Amino acid sequence: MIRVGVIGTGAMGQNHVRIYSEMNNVELAGISDVDQKRVEAMATQFKTKAFTDYKKMLAEGLDAVSVVVPTKLHKQVVLDALEAGVHVLVEKPIADTTENADLMIAAAQKAGKILMVGHIERFNPAVIKLKEIINSGTLGKIVSISTKRVGPYNPRIRDVGVILDIGVHDIDVISYLYGKKINSVYAIAGADIHSFEDHASIILRMDHNFAGVVETNWLTPHKIRQLTAIGVKGVAYLDYINQTVQLHDNEWIRKAKVEQSEPLKNELTYFMDCAANGKSPNPCGEDGKHALEVAMAAIKSYEEGRLIEVG
């Protein structure tokens, strides 16, 4: 029985609470939030203990915790959890700066505990299927992967722009599908309805001229989450929302068999397995740091109007 807690019960944190409460061999030992009324109501609903001070919850003998607080708070909460001897899943992006990401990674290594980063799209069944297809060689050598992640602005997002909030998903997925680190970034972006950038077009380059393109904004009135992978033998079209993958080549248009499921449930189930069995997680802290480095480079690129090398 894994004893798990959730720190932060906002929109995303509530889903962590719900899923943990439904798991076998997992005890939702506590939830924490600075909003006392909300956390107490949720604790009653999910039959667990409520805390307004997460440090008091960490002292309850937890095995693992989800950290689902604003990005600027990630570093301190994660460091406190690791110091308490708890395995950590922190929502993306891993931190607000790469320096803070390094501190978190080093603390996890020192504590001998798991630090997993919640890049949820890696657990989307469509992404898992496309990774299998790419690895099988069905599409041949992949030369370009492009994504479109657009939709209306969510007013609760105030501390970061569209690149760090949602563009980082596709930065990570593109690196994951290629199995390569991103070397350089060029971005064009702007802020029209938000204090940070609310639209961006990002070009990513990897070794051997492998390319990635991320289009993202908070200006489109309807949500689109799509990816296209171009190989020398064919093209794959992926829809994150519908969890579909369609393959086109010179002979056929085929729909891949994808067993649909909730990505967050897949992610948290995997995290619990890692925590229970001492497995190294994927994505790990270093993966989260790389996605953050690339996103920060994209922000610097559009601010300075030039290509930025990563790392």
C-alpha cells in the first residue's frame, strides 16, 4: 500500500486527487492547499485528511506526493518533499528557472528518491502508439515533426506565457518521439491579450537536420491538439484529444489501433509503480529540465529576434 498525498488542489490537482482515490493498493493519505474551504470540502468528498500546511502533511509518513502548485513554487515544495524522504511527481514545467531545476534534480539524487515530471502527453495512448510506429520503421526516417496546440485563453494562467504553459508539452513530445535532444531554437511570438506571450511559432533543430515546429496560441476560439510526423516512407497524423493516429503512404491510408484511456490516470499509475518498485521514471528530472531549457530558449529567441543555442 503506497501512501500518497497531493499538494495543490486547483483545477489540475483535483484530478490527481480523484485518480489516486480510485487506485488499488494506494492510500490517499492527505491533500494540502492554502484554500482551507476548498481543501476541506475535497477531503470530505474523497475521504482523506485536509491540510493547509503541506509540511504537516509530509510529516504524516507519506511514500509519494504530487506537487500541483504554481510553477514559481515548485522548487521549494519539491525540495521540502524530498527532504522529508518522499518520492515526487511535479507537474510541468519542472521549475521556473533551469537553476531551480538543477537544485531539484540534485536534491532527488542526494535523497535517493524519484523526481518525475508530469509531461502528461507522453502517456497519451496516441503518442505511445506513434512512438511504437516510428520505432518500427514503418514511416522510415523521420525528418520533420510539427504540432498545433491552440485554443482560448484560460484566465487562471497568470504567471507564465503560452510557451511555458502549453507549448512545453509539444517541445517534450517532439524530443521524445525523435529520441534526441534539441540543439537550437528560433521563435516568433507576441503578447496581445496577456502580460506574457500569448502566441508563438517555434522552430526546433536537432542533430542531422531533424526539425520540429510548434504552433501554439491562446487566441483560437476552439481547442486543437494535433501532431504531424513526416517520414521518408509516409506521414502520420495524430490527434491528442481524440487519441487517433492515421498513417498515409503511397499505397494506403490506415488508422492505427489505439486503446483509448485517460493520460493522467496512465501517468499516475506509472508513477505509483516507479515509487513501489524503485524504478527510474521517464520522464525524469533531466527530461523536464531539457524541455524547460528549450522553452526558455524560445522565449529568449523571440525577445531578441535571433536563433538561440540550447544548453
